[in-house]
Amino acid sequence: MELWNSSLGSSFILMGILNDSGSPELLCATIAVLYMLALTSNGLLLLVITMDVRLHVPMYLLLRQLSLMDLLFTSVVTPKALVDFLHQENTISFGGCALQMFLALTLGGAEDLLLAFMAYDKYVAICHPLNYMVLMRPRVCWLMVVTSWILASLSALGHTLYTIHFPFCMSREIRHLLCEIPPLLKLACADTSRYELMVYVTGVTFLLLPLSVIVASYILILFTVLYVPSKEGRQKALVTCSSQLTVVGMFYGAATFMYVLPSSFHSPKQDNIISVFYTIVTPALNPLIYSLRNKEVMGALRRVLGKYMLPTPSTL
């Protein structure tokens, strides 16, 4: 099969979910609303946790990192998808595709590891409250954050460089929302079976192992909560944990479907729909789930808005 020049001067065509939708205008408006929600909610959460010294504790340090990752992750994908649809111009340069893949893999991988650390933090807070400040001291928290970023960026760099080294066929159409490994490998003219196995192993390592930590943490939390004497306290803890597990399940379920299941189990249309969940929906929901039910965060939000943004009435 004839090859096309996969160099920095070449380009791909991103045939995302908006192009395959039956009502693209409605879907575009929905995605735009979700993106604005993600920007506003994550931006506010970042501002509040940074400005309010009462929230400078381990749990909120991790939550601030999650908001930063969500803000950057959705911004790597959503604006380009919306602008491309509005301008009817779906091209992305070879270098731009490689950069988008690296950033998406870094941010997705870092969030995936951070969610496991956050589950451990919640486990320590509920099951070992007396030892919390020892087990989750600031140095440990920063080690968790740095580990998430470094491991994710190293994995993303290796996968990006290896993916783009393949020769690609005449078709330049990537039937996907963004540049990711599975849809790009479908355009490769070389044998990618060994590399697909490597992607599978990495997917299991980066997705199923952290997910196991999350499930184990929440099971131990559940056993602890069941022994809480207060019925109201049990219900509050169960509602909070269930809402967080719902968002975690959406993120890990979608990413696992994309990177762990063999390509024969899913189609380009399914991949497009699944990718929306971990690039657009989850970043919009995370700050709402983790903060709306949190009295400390809502109190800090009122204090920050009252002090820095809302005008105070002048006294005569």
C-alpha cells in the first residue's frame, strides 16, 4: 500500500464525534456547555483552595491537583473539537497530533494515578483518623503528586514517540475525537501487534492497578462506615462515597474500554462516544462531586467571594 509522508509538514484529519452525530449542532452546544462548566468549576476550586489557608491540608492539596489536571485535560481536546466543527476545518498537523497525544496521555495517566492516591487519602482519613497527619503529612502528599506527574509523563513520552515512528497509509482520516494510540495504529502500514501488546500491558498497569487500590480503599471504608453508630453519619458517608465512585467508574471504565479491551471489541463510533466521557464529561463532574457536598469548600468559596469579589457596602 502506498505511504504518505508522515513528517512535520504533513497533517491528519480528525473525524470526531461531531462529524458522525445525527444532530451535530445540539451535540456541539452540549459539549460547549460542559466545557464551560469544567472551566468555571475547576477554576473556582483552584482559586478557593489556593486562597483559603484553612484548606491547605493534604486532602485539598490532592483535590487542587485533580482540578488542575481536569482543567488542562479537557482544554487539550475540547476547544479544538469545537473550533474545527464551527470552521468546518478538521485538520491537525503531524506535530500537533503528536503533541496532543503526549499531553492527553500525560494528563489522563496522572489523573488516573492521582485518583488512587485520593482514595487512599480518604481511607486513612476515615479508617485511621488519629494517624492521618502522620500518614498523610505534606511530604507524602507532594511525593504522591510528583509521582503521578513523572510516571504519567514518562509513559506518555515513550508511547508518543513509538506511535509516531510508524509509517502511515494513504488515509489521513483519524475517526476519533483526538489523536490517541488505538485510532492512529489503525492507519499504520507496519505490523503493530507487538506494540499493541505493550499498550495493553501499560493499560493494565496504569488503569487496573490503581483501580484495584480504589476498590480496596472504598471496601475498607464501607466496612468502617457500617460500624458508625449514627444513622445520619452512615448515610452521609455512603452518599458521598457512592457519588465519587460513580465519577471514578466513568473515568476508569471509559479508559479501560479504550486501552485494555482488544480493538475487535469496539468500533470507531463507540470509541468516539467513550472518549467524550474521560475528556469532557468527567472533568466537568469531578469538581461538582468533590466540592458541592463539602461544607468546608463551600464555606471557603463564600469567604473568598465575599473578600475578593463581592463589593462591601460603604458605611457613612
